[in-house]
Amino acid sequence: MTLAASRSRATEPPEVMRRRLKAALRRAREAADITQQDAASALDWHVSKIIRLEQGAVAITPVDLRALLALYKIDEEKRVEDLVELARGSKLQSWREYRGVYSPASLALFANETVAKTIYKYEPTFVPGLLQTEEHARALLEGLGHSEDEVERMVSARLERQELLDRNRRPALQFILGEAVVSRAVGGRGVMVRQLEKLKELSTRPGISLQVLPFSAGAHPRMGGAFTILEFDDEGLDDLLYLENAGGESIYREDPDLIAAYRRDFLTIQGKTVVSSDFVKTVDEIIATRFLRTKNARASTMESGKNAG
């Protein structure tokens, strides 16, 4: 491994390293034409250990890994050392300071965002965390009933995630926002206008597509539930599906049919949106009609009252 590659791998989240390792182990076993049961018998392990290793459900020690690779006839020193490095890195914890305020599924999503090729997201209700201003995030989390400590930690996580937006190499973003997302005055008019201005600015950046799904679009697939799809360039990383609903959050990584179904539905929903090139115009109209006109009308009414007095 070159120095540059080593540094690149060192910056990968443990979750990603774990996924690389499990995929590599499965491919190595299949290339050696060895069944899970035969591998377990040869090493005097229970077959469940092989299964869980290939699912990424348990960590593996360097000693056990070397024994497994020897069984699979993998003895090239560089490849062995690369896999041992993955095993060591995958045992580290990522985003652990935010445990307790985010679900394991959410933390897995955060860990994988930085290495995705493309992030597709449909969000019918809230401004996505990756796009929220700090004041909007605080107002939203407080409104949802989180404690002061929870709000501080959750906002900190959001700001940390948003660092990827300013990287030279970052995922392409394709986000569909329901009209309610850009119409509900979270934090009041001023906070919301600044949030919408932020969305406008982000929509002009290369590789970021923001689209509004208007109320007039009517019924559509996956109504009421947000979902995110992460696609990866690396063939060793399965695409990831993240679901958010009233029951909580969940992650799917090894169900290609389910992920493909959500990808098709994303395209269907996208066909009902306002085109991305009109995003700024659409948001400007919402600002004018929902957040500025009401304010001006109220001021006019108050002035009329003064004059009448």
C-alpha cells in the first residue's frame, strides 16, 4: 500500500472498513471454492462465526484473520497486511460521542456519507440535517422536545457532518424536499428565511441538486416516510438504504431488491418535482408569499389601526 493510500484508508470510518472487510472475506472464500461450513470445520470454529464475520456482525482478531486467509490460499504479503489493517480499523468506534442522542442506524449513515459516490434523499417533512443552518437545527430540535444537552450534541453532529459539503471531493447530492419542508416556519420567519437562503446557495453548487415536490403533485410512492440511498464507487461496498418513519430509523445494506425498489420510487417522485433549475425561483416565491407578505400585511394592518385611532 502506498503512503497516500494508507493515509486515505486511515481516514475511513470504522463502519466503512468493516464493510470492506466482510465483503473481502466473502469474495475470498468463494474464490477458494470453500463453503462456510467447510471453512468453519477446517479451523475448528462454529459455522455461525463465519456467517457473522461475513455479515460484519462481529470483529475478527489479526491472528484469526491470518488463519482464515491461509485457508483461502491468500498469502500475498501486501494483500494480507491490507486486510489486517481493515480488521484493526474496523474494531474502532466511529461517532461514538453521539451515542444516546442518535440511533445506531443514524450513526451508521453518518459514517458512510463521506465515502459515498452519490446520496439520494427524499424528505417530506424536515430540512435534511446535512442542509440545516445551526439556528434552524436548534429551533427544530427544541421544538421536537429534546433537552438542552441533547440539542447541543445533535447540533454538533450536524455541523460535523456538514463539513463534507466544503470538501473538494464529496458525494453528489440529489435531494427531493416536500413543499412542507420549505413552507413550515421552524424557528419563526427570520430563521426560516435564512434557512431558505442557505438552501438556495447550496443548490447553485456543482454536484448538488435540490428539487421541491409541490403539494399539487398529489399521491406518490413512499408518502410520509423519508428515505436515503447511498451509492458507492467501490465494488466492495454495497449500496445503503436508510429509512426514517414514526417507528424510528433502520438501515438496509444486503437487500439489493429492496434498495432497487426505493431507487425506482425515487425516480418516480423526481418526475413529479419542480425541475432543479427552477429551485431558486420556487423558493423565492415561497419566501415572498409565506414569510414576507404576511409580515408586510401585518405591518400594514397595524398602521391602519393607528391611523383609525
